[in-house]
Amino acid sequence: LKALDRAAKGALKTAAKLEDFTGKAGETLRVNVSGLGAKAVLLVGVGDGGAKPRDARALAFRAAQAAGKLGSVAIALLAEDDDAIRAAAEGLRGGAYRYLTYFTGDRLPKRVLEHGTVVVKR
């Protein structure tokens, strides 16, 4: 997270302080950035967890829901074990799901999440 904040020229830390973002489970903060190859960064709090598969799934689910209108999302996991990575992929898929069978015309969403990436440091 520190490296990401450095790349964003301190924008993440500044926004977190201004918005009182503490990283509690389920808490989100969207920060518009430049120079990262992305329009915005979405911080999703995992509380004191973050290393268990269920935490990775919940984080990815929440990120996919919040980024649904953007078309793509990348999440960075702190956990490196295969179960957490698998759970994060499941969370992305679950959070991106939209039941659209009977939606037509103006009721169809203009954009849906089409691409999700899980980034892990190995």
C-alpha cells in the first residue's frame, strides 16, 4: 500500500486522512489518481483480517460491486496462499454478477464489470 501511495504522490494517504478512512471491514474509499495507469483507486477495508480466504473473498466481492460501472478492476492481496487467491477470484466473480435476464432498454446497465485481476506478491 505504501508503494502504491508513493506512485500516487501521496494521494491515498491524504484522501484517507480527509475522509477518516480507517480500514474497517467493508469500508471503502475511492480516490481519483493520475500516473498509475488507472483513473481511480478503490481502497477496501478488511479490518484486522486480510490473511484468511473468507477475508479475501469479501474484499474482492466488495471491490467488484463498487467497480461494476468502471468495466475493470484489479485487487492487490496481502495474502499469498493459494486458498486466498482462489477465494478472491470467486469474490470477483460473485461481486460482478448481475441478473439481467428481464432487463431491457433503459433498465440495462450501461457498463458491467468485464475484467478482473488479482495481484499477488510472490
